[in-house]
Amino acid sequence: MIRILLISLSIFLFLACQTAQTQQTASSEIVCQLADSTKFQSVVNKLADEAGQPMGQLVAAVGREFLGVAYEEQTLEHGIDEPLTIELEGLDCTTFAETALAIARTLKSKNPDFSTYIGELENLRYRQGQRDGYLSRLHYFSDWIYDNEQKGLISQAANEFGQPLNVMVNFMSTHPESYPVLKENPELVSSLAEQEKAISARNYFFVPKEAVESKESNLKEGDLVGLATSIKGLDVTHVGILVEVGGRIHLMHASTAGMQVVISDEPLADFLQAKKSYTGILVARPID
């Protein structure tokens, strides 16, 4: 019986990603490989008994299952039609954080299967949960926080222990040559600039890096954080998940230095000091 079930599961996963790849060719719907659904099922099977723990702790547990996975940039860049990319064998900092939260939410759902994960990922990644081309993706982390707070998926925790952050984003519209889709489709830039104005008009909160150590007791495992930057036109330049190591808060992230998912050797407060352009952290706290 167990052998039959395992074979059936393998067939299901194979068909799921074969269907996804067919959709990619036919209508640019999904980009997926069999290895991605296999990795998903491995993580879900391992953590199934932990689904009852608080969402943040579950996010951190899922994130740890990706330690050592290779860093890979621009995995979402598949043209103006913006297919839903499912990539678990190579992650950048943002897709790592999204993947961990989407799988955690899937584990807590009534049907913790691959199709549920697809829906959770799409809901997190796109404005109002609706994928409608390149500009529907939440490209800026501040916009990602706002939109997912509106959906009731996260809270902007730093509004209770941080301070206001003046966000002024325009980097994408002023540097379209740095983004393949914008470079190939310059007609998108004006609409993007309008989105950036709306993002910049909202209220955000952050913890300045000088205050992070003193505020560690307010931070929790599984918090998703964006590392705020002084670079003009950007809100954050890196994203990760907070974890506790030896009683201190560290950053678990897809590292460009290590070229894989790692946990920082030093506590977050010290990690932030390593780069002058880091100014603090925006905090997105997953909600059960």
C-alpha cells in the first residue's frame, strides 16, 4: 500500500509540473519543474506535524529546510506576461522569503498540497493577489508589505516599536535599462512611475539600525524583514527571515556573498553595521 501511494504521489507531482510547463508554452501561465514540486513535497512531509505552531515559527522552520539552496537571481524574469514562477532549486532573497511564507501558509491550510501552494504564492507576490502582467508584481518590498497587510497576511509590526520611515521609490522607472522587461517594453515605465508615487505616499515604519539591538526583544522568529537603504530611489536592498541563534536575532537569507541560503554568522544588529547604506529594517510579521 505504501509503495502504491508513493508511486501515485510521484505521478501527481509529475503531472502537476508537466501541466505547468504546458501552460507556460501555451499561455505563459506557470514556470515550474518537477524538481520544484518534489522539493515542496519533501518540506511539507517533514514539517506536517509542526503545522500547529505559530505562523512565525513555522515560517522559520520552513526557511531552515532551504539552507544550502543555491542563490539564483532574476528567476522571475520571464517577460511582460509574467507567468507564475515556481523555483525552489534556486532562490534570491525575495523569493526565499515568499517561498517560506507560502509553504507555511500551505501547511496550515485544509489542503496542504501543491495546488494550494501555487495559490498562496500567487496571492503573496501580486497586487491584490491578482497576477496581471509584469506591473502587477509587488516589486518594492514596502509595496509588498502594504498589500499583504491589506490582505490580512502580515502586520507591519514596527509601527509599535519603530519609527516612521519616509519611503521615496522611483529607482525602477528611472533605471529601466537595469530591468529586462522594462528595457524591452518602455511603454510600461510611465505606469510604473504612477505606481511608485502611490507607494511613496503611504506610511511605513522601521527600526533604525542603531536601535535594532535594543529592540531585539520586540523581534520574533519568522519575521520577514527588508533591509532599508540610503540608496536613492529604493526602499530596501535585501530581504530575509529572522531566526534566533544562541539567544540573539540573526538573519536567514539567500546570500549573494555565500551564493546560497545561510544564517548570518553575526547577530542582525552587527550584520547591519557591515554596510554603510543599510539604515534599518522594515518588519513584516506573518499572521496566523
